[in-house]
Amino acid sequence: MSGEAKRSWIGALANGFFGGFEAGQASRRLRHFQPSRAHLNTLIAAAGADITARARWLVRNNGYAANAIESFAGNVVGDGIKPSALIADAGLKADVQRLWLDWTDEADAEGFTDFYGLQRRAAREVFMAGEVFFRFRPRRATDGLIVPLQLQMIPSEMLPLTRNEQIAGGNVIRQGIEFDRIGRRVAYHFLRRHPGDVTDPGLVGETVRVPASEVIHVIDPVDAGQLRGVSRFAPGIVKLFLLDQYDDAELDRKKVAAMHALFITTPAPAEPFDVAESDEAGERTMDLEPGQIVMLEPGEEIQTSAPADVGQTYEPFQYRTLLQVSAALGIPYAYLSNDMLKANYSNSRLALLEFRRRVGAWQHSVMVWQLCRRVWARWMDMAVLAGALDLPDYEARRRDYIACAWLPPKWDWVDPLKDARAEIEQIEAGLKSRTQALAERGYDAEQVDAEIAADRERERRLGLVFGTAQPASPIPAEPEDQPVPGAVEGPATPAED
């Protein structure tokens, strides 16, 4: 008995004797539910380009889609996921942080934004297209950069999904990615020009091989063995597009209905209506003016236009459809639609907490792990090689030097007073440290402490008092001794017993 026949026999036996899983039976309700058994890579190769094109169209033309992607990028990146070097030497750490901050302004090879702007663009691309690529671009010393390194963003369409072949040496190219014999990524075969950009005079279809060490592939895989990304819009594209069509049709219907104000009926349609005029299409029309009285012929009647209303089901239908879309995209309904009417404190907080958990997981597993860590490590190497940083024994202690904590953007409090009190009580009870609390707010504890110390010193020097603190005694501007008010000048005398 063949393997396929044996499996069929076992399945029939299980269904016949034990009832089996209803989800696996070919009952009347599931007779037409025959999903594809192809691997996700096959499905992406067949439909990935169309899904990405439709997602980009929706973002350009649909307000809900545009709002969803901006909400996702704003919550994931905000004003940037920023590094905090874990170098023990405070002086070296300050030098590294200062140099990094200066370099972020030069990170973009196109010059449109800084490194944190590239993070935001990456989050948008992964949400919209399922993936994005960055290529390290080393620069010459004569280019005048603080650290001779920049990043070039490459959209997913630049890596052809249809490039699959066996090449010399035993390597294989799958969906544009070259693998060695043990499955490691060794290169990416990018197109030299975007397949949809007619303004680029480059040769259509010409590719260039880029080593994998020079490429960052940012992707949020959903299946084991997945090679390329799939848009987050994929589960919601159909509903978003049809809902958009429905809204357009409803608007057009109301517009056409509102064009007609009155209708005149007559039992003798052959007889002309004296005050009526014919338009370009030959239809008899009559303009109305305020206070106008029109004399009708015997038998003629006036009927007012009564366009059908959308009815009471329009808003509930819209709401339920947008709920399904928000669930498909993983975006809270209020963030998708900007509709706050149905929100109250409790349900808004629950939705926000759940969304933040998902965003936090995405920040760690995708943005930080795939993009930020690799950029930081390459930047440190280039900074040391270029002489911009002097780190003793860097080659031997490289792992210690590149150790870094990445601080995501701070979350705004839903109820600032209650949330702040809860945070303080947790710190006082020893349930969390100030360092942890500050990191959750997107700040570096050492930097905050240094700023506080500097502020306190400046307040003491100037005699400033804030809050409930006791007045500070200002330090005299001159160090010389000053005469005490009311003292009598004269020679000093010994104290009496």
C-alpha cells in the first residue's frame, strides 16, 4: 500500500470509528472549504507582488489604511528607539553616545531623514509590504562624514520573487536570496532599478549580487521556513477595498438623488410646459427662485424628490466592518477610525494595554533585533577603524564594547496622576527599580541622574527653590570674607572666661 493510500485509509478509519475532528471532515458545511496546502513561500511567490501593490494602493487612496499605518509606525518608533551603551567607563560611554548622536543626522544615504526617521520608514514598509532591506554603504574619508558609513533603504520590489535557480558551486537562489549548501544566506540578487519606476533609465531586469553581510533584511515572519515577507494588510485588503467602494457608491447615490428637487407630472405629456426650458440633453427643466409662484396647467402635479435614506443599518454595518478590519491589522478600532465616541476610560485602557504588548514584542523581535543591533555593531566597527573612537583593546573586547540596551519611545499615560502614583509605589515597595522605570519611559538612567545632579547644583548655586524644598543658601560670588552686619570693627579681643 502506498503512503498516500495508507494515510487515506487511516483517516477514513478514524472518521468512521471515532468521528474524528469535525474540522477535518468533508461534511456539507465544509465541502467547499478546501484551502491550499502549498507552503507560504509558494503562496507569496504567486500572489506577493499583487498583495503588496494593493496594500500600497490602499495606503495612498484609503483614509483608514493610511491612518492604520501611521498609527503603527508612530507607536513602534515614535521619535526613535535609542541606544544606551553598556560600557562601564562613564567617560568612554559619554564619548560613544555623543558620537552616535552626531552620526544619526548623516545616516540616511538619501539625506531625507536621520537614523530614527529610517526606523519609522522601516516600520511603515514592513507593515505595508511585509519586509524592507537596508544596505550598508561605506564612504570615503574625503566624504566628510563623522563616521564613514550610511544606510540605503531598498523596497521589497527590488528583490525579485521569481528568481529561483541552482548556481555553480552548489549554492541555490530562492526568491532572489542566495543560500549556501547548509542553508545560510550568502547574498541578495537585487534589481538595479525598480521594476515600476519608468523614470530610471537603467536596464530592466538587470540584477547585482550583494553579499549578505552588507544587507539587513527586516521581516516579521509568520511561518517556519518563510523567506520573504507578506503585507500586514493581507487579511483586511478585501474588506477595506469593498467598504471603500460601498462608501463611494453611497455618496454617489446621495449626490444623484440630491440633484433633483421637483418632478412635474401631467396627463397630457405631448403639450409643452410654457415655463420649462430644454437643456443640452433635450430634457425639459425649470429653474426655481426664492418666492417664485408657478402656474401649472390643468391636471399637472408637482412631486418633491424623496431620495432614500441610508437607513439605521449604515453606521452599525460600518462599525462592524471596521472592527473586523482593525482585528485583521492588529490596530485598535479607535486608532484605525479616529472614532472616540464609543470609547470610555476602561475599554480604551484595555485596548491600549493589549496594543502596547504587541508593539513591545514587535519592537524587540523585529526592529531592535534585526535592524538596530546590526547597525550599532557595524557603526562601532567603522568608528574605531576610522579613528573617530579610541577604545582600548577593541578587537579583544569587542563584545563588551558593542553591548547596548535599546530604549523604545515612552508611552504616554492614560491617567497621568494614577499611573504616576502607581509607578512611585512600585519603586518604593521594591517591585521595580528607577533604572527599569526610566527605561520603560525611554530614558537612560545614568543620563537622567547626571541631569538631575547638574540641575540641583545649579539651583544651589543660584539659590533657586522649587516645590517643597527648603530655601538653598546661595554661594557668594566672591570668596573673600564679608563684614558681618552689625559687628563693631576693631582689634580682636580674647574671649572672656
